[in-house]
Amino acid sequence: MKILITIILFTFTLSLASCGGYPNRDHPLSESASIVSGDSITIPPLSFPFRKFSCLDTTILEAQQKHKKVLLYFTGKFCIFARIMETKVFTDSSIQSVLSKDYVAYAIIIDNRSLEGKRNASFQLLQFNANSLPFFALLDERGNTIRTLSFTSDKSAFSDFIK
């Protein structure tokens, strides 16, 4: 069991290193980084907010009530590739329209060292057999995985993914 935990933590550390690494505490986030405020995460300069994820059951219940699918966005405050997607892909008006009309969307931050960050990283690994940032999972109203996607800066590829 100790070996398995060590392997999971080592793999998680490698994913952080490939996505901008651990934060340098002496330097503030750049202007393009995500801003966390209360229960929502606003990704400048977007008008479409990803809300902060807390519980899969609550997310599925909301999707059922609104008759929408779920988009889970595994991201990190210090992930360069996530910032690229946020500025190049999520700014597209047709993508924002589909997301707001068809999805309940939640951001799941996994690159902090808190218990919540570790729990979120384990959730991604165990639920989707993935350990990368950014990572997207589409779920139906019952919580079944429809499909997943890792980093892409191609708007048409992401658009195809959410349709």
C-alpha cells in the first residue's frame, strides 16, 4: 500500500512539474491566471465562470435539475497550458454559448498542497485514470463519463468535444 501511495504522489508531482511546477511564493500570479473568489472561479477575460467543485453528487443533482450535462475542468492555478486554453479557446463566443446553454461547468483545482487539492487529484486519477492538466471530463445527467479530453489549443477540437 505504501508503494502505491508513493507511486501516486510521485506521478502527481511529475504532472505538476510538466504544468508549470510548484509556485514560486515570491512572485504573484500573472494577469492571465485564474482568480479565485468565493465559490466561483473567474477566468479573465471570460464572461463564462467555472464554479468551484465541491462534490460530485451535488454536481450531478444540479445537472439533473437543469437537464444539462456536466463539464469537469481539472486545472491548476499555476498551469501554463490551462492559461493557454483559457485565453485561446474559452474566449470563443460559440464555445461560451454551448457551455452556458448545455452544461453545468465546474473547475477542479488540483495543484495546491492542501487536503482538498490532494483529494481532487486522487479523484481525477481514480475516476478518469488520468493525471494531466488541463483535463476535461464530460458526464451525462447520471454521472456517466461521455468522453474526456486533455490539453488542446485548437478551438475546433474543443468545440467538437463539447458537442
